[in-house]
Amino acid sequence: EENSQLDIGSQQSEDALA
């Protein structure tokens, strides 16, 4: 579950950059 949250955070960071 913690891994899933980390993945989401990574995706959000990329979205903010885009």
C-alpha cells in the first residue's frame, strides 16, 4: 500500500511539471 502511494506522488509531480 505504501508503494502505491509513492507511485501516485511520482505521477502528481510529473503532472505538475507538465
